[in-house]
Amino acid sequence: MGMSNADARIVGHPESGDGLALRIGVPVVLIGLAGVGWWWSAQVAAEMTGGAMEPMAGERTDGGMGPMAGPMSLGAFAVAWVAMMAAMMLPAILPVVMLYARAAARGTVAPVPFFVAGYLALWTVLAVPAYLVWRALAMPLADGRAWAGQVAGATLLVAALWQVSPLKSVCLRHCRSPLGFFMRYGERLRRPSGALGMGVRHGAFCIGCCWALFAVLLATAGMSLLWLVAFTALIVLEKNFRYGERVALAAAPALAALGIALLISPSLITTIA
């Protein structure tokens, strides 16, 4: 079967070289941005566990999760949220960005930054509701309140159910097949607005895959590097590993077991958050 014009815009011809800037530059930039995200996330994690900031007046320092930093402003949280997105999501979308960059290198689609900007913009919008959830749970978790640990446990159970849901599977298939995604949604990519829209659409499917994992991060009200590393590995494997769909299913029992443990013994949240 012949290749359509839309397919050719993305795949290109076998004889067309990617070029040094494409083969090396794009991965270096994305991994570099992810590295900056990891560095910033580590700084925030240290502050949120009391390693770099003083406790608030009247704040508990003799129990729970230890001294917490003062409430973070929306602006500071948004910066931390974007850093976390870069750290966790940019490595996972490297294959789809590389595929898009091949077409951009030939001038058949808008430059790569427009596509990546649309993707990140959608995730950034989520910083506002995420901040509200974080503010509601941060101090109760710091105080070791049982209901906060139970909320975290229930969120883990929801995440476990989402891992095996048909909707998760649909979103994951789109993320795992970037060529198929572009073939279906890749019209008018020559325009920057079209590339931005494509980035937003891909981001929407990505959110469909990963929102429950980020909900777990919020339910523990912290940016524990252990959680970040574990979930980043899970997301990258789900999206890019040959048996990624099986990995997604295999994660469900672990999430469910931890959720049940927190429902039974909410105080465990102080050791895992």
C-alpha cells in the first residue's frame, strides 16, 4: 500500500539524512531540560522535608513527617510543577519528538519548539488545580492525621484501577504509536498553531496515561525523589518499552497493595511520603 502525503511528511524518504543536529541536538536538549527539572525537583524535595527551610510559627516539629516548609506560593509551586513535568515526562516523549523533528528538519512541519510548547503548556495548566490539592493535604499529612493517610491510600487504589482500565489502554496505545498518532492527527502541521495544537493533543493522551500517578504524588503532598524516580521509570517503560502495556498492568497490584496498607494503617504515610 502506498504512503499518503501525511505519512510522508512525518516519515520522510529513506535517503533523507537526519543530520547531526537532529540526531544529537534534540536528545541533548530534551535530556538537558529533564536534568534541570531533576535538579530543581531535588531542591524542592529538600526544602519540603525541612532540610533547607525553617518551620512556620506554631508548626509541629515533634512528630508526623517532621518540620515542613512554609506554604509554597502558587508561583513557586508552578515552577516546581513544571520542573517535575520536565524531569518525568520529557524522557518519555523523546521518541515522538524525534519523529516530529525528522519532519521539521526537512521543513515540512513547523519547528520542534512549537510542538513541545503545546505539550508542556497543557501540563502547566494543571498546576493550578494541583496546587489547590497540595495546599489542602500538605499540613494534615505533616501532622500525621489519619484521614490524610487514608486519602493517599484511596488515591493509590484509584491509580491501580486506572492502570488496568480500557481508557488507560486507549491513551497508552496513542502514546506508544507516535507514527500512528501523527497519521491520524497530523494535518496543517506547517503552521505553528497546528504544531501547538498537535502538542496539546499529544499532551492530552499523555495526561490520560499518567494523571493517576500524579494524583498519587499530590496525595502524598510532597515531591519525594523516591516516588519521582519510581514513577518516571514506570512512565518511560509504559510508553517506550516493547512490553510496556504489560508493565502498566503489572504496576497495578503494587499500587493496590500499598493503597490497602495505607487504608488499614494510615500512619504508614509518614514513612513513604
